Amino acid sequence: NADEDLEGQLKRVLSAMEGVGNVEVMITRETSQSGLFGNESDSLKVSGVVVVAQGAGNAAVNARISEVVKALFSVDAHKISIVKMRSQEGDR
């Protein structure tokens, strides 16, 4: 599925960034139809991105995550949510 591919690629990119740590992502898309003379074509535009990351408690990390998501998906900042991943027992 194309959404899972995008999410997997974003997850790999973000987790490779310094300070991000473990990460989970969810991408939502909206279908828009456009066409001339009855010739319809569907395109899926990214409408929102949620990033849950271990390092998201750091303002600099959040800013870098936001910049990467904006660059990859041409999505406005208010459509990006970045939250800190909850601690696991072994993460202390």
C-alpha cells in the first residue's frame, strides 16, 4: 500500500536523524478530483502527518522533524503534529 510505503520511508529518515530516537509515523491523505471535459483523475495529497518520537521533547529536534516533513510532503506546519513517545520500562 502506498501509504504504508510513505510512512516506512519517513520513519527510516526520521529515525536516522540525530536526537530523534525511536519513531512512529502516521500520514493521512485526502482524495481530490480534477479533470477537464469529464476526464477525471484522482490524486492523493498529504493532508496531515503525526510523528511520535523519543526525542520529541527537545525543541530543536521538533523543529528538524517539522522541516523534514514540510520539505518531503509540502504540508503546512499546522498540519504536522509532533509528540514525545512515552517511556518504556527499559528506557531509563
